[in-house]
Amino acid sequence: MAKFTLHHGDCLPFLQSLESGSVEAIVTDPPYGINIVNRWGAAKFGYRQYQDDGEWDKQRPDPEIFVQMLRLSKTLIVWGGNYFTDYLPPSGHWLVWDKGQRDFSLADGELAWSSLSKAVRIISYPRALAIKENGKHPTQKPLAVMKWCIAQIGEYPKTILDPFMGSGSTGVACMQMGIDFIGCEISKKYYSIATKRISDAASQEVMFKQNTPNNRLHPDVGDSPAQGSLFTLEAGSAAGKSPKPAPRR
């Protein structure tokens, strides 16, 4: 049964508190610094529904965050990697989300940088389906794309960290795939949205397992130790159950 730990706050001090190599995999979608909400016209492309001023995407993240991610794990997938080629080492394994629409005012697809030693891989997932699913965050990735992305790692990691959790799509994908998740989000609004989405996904996994023949879960998960161990919420603290914090020097 997958568990999750969520941290509300700046991801940099959180990452700095963790031991080198202590994270099995990092899958994330940082702000690209392209002012996406206001760049194309909020009303024209529907961003008004998010009631979001786009402040979070007006500049790229601190490059030290990328230094820390590379320190913490050998397995990284970073969406929007084409915006961070000066932060990340060269890679031959890029992931491509083909949105199945050409000659549109927005991009035909999106790119993810990867540290994996594999060939380029492409998923075709129509923009129309993504729009139907999205609605929590202006740059929300479809669950099908995130689950495909995680599957590219090969053998599923036990735990995945997302320092830029947003509305929690990586976490939801992890819950559905039975992978433990650690997430960070600086925005109170999106942290709340992610918390609910991931909690709901974890609960659905419990209910699914309850109805599976020969499962051993207590039928009333509301009072069971299993549900109580599903998640830990953290606010303003870098402490966590997994991975272990680095010792102070």
C-alpha cells in the first residue's frame, strides 16, 4: 500500500536537508520561467478559470535546486528540460509528449529531460483529452502521461520525490501505481489541492485492495491502522520519514 509525505514550503531547504543519494527517483515539472499564464492571453486560452496570476512562472527556479536534485538521486525526469539545459548535464534519453495537434498557436508537444541511459521515447496523448482532465493547475500534466513517464524508469522505484508538486499529478500517479511519494509545494493553494487529490487517490487504492480476493485489509479502513499510516502532512518543516535527513555538520 503506497504512502505519501507532503511538505508545504520552499523545496530548497527541504532538499538540502536530505542525505546524498537517499532518493530513489525524482520526477518533477518545475516552473519554466516563461510566464505561461499571461504570455498567450489568459482569457483566450482559458487560464482565467484557474484564478491564477501566474506569479510562480515569471522566473526559473534557483539553479541550486537542480544541484540538489542531482545530488540526491541518479534517476531524474524533469519536464521542461529544454528550458534547463544550462542546469542539467547532456542526455540522450528525452521523453516526448506528442499532443497530436499541428500548426496550433501552442506547442505541438512537451519535452522531459532524463538521466536514464535509454533512447528517446514518445507518447501520443491528444490535447483534447488533456484539457478534459485538467482543471486544477494551468500546466497540469495528464495522469496517463505521468504514469507512462514513471514507467520509463523500468523497475518501479519504491519512492518518488517531486519538489515542484503543483496540483499533485505525480503523487496521484504514484498512488495508482503503488509507489510511495514525497512531495513539496510552496503555494498554499496548490498544496491544498494536491493534498486532497493524493489523499483521494490513496483511499481509492485502499478500497480497490479491499475488494480484491484474499486481501488482508480490515474492512473498515476508516478506523484501521492501514489508513492511518497512509500519509504524513508537513508544513514549514523539512523533517520526513523517508528519506533520512542529513546529519548537521
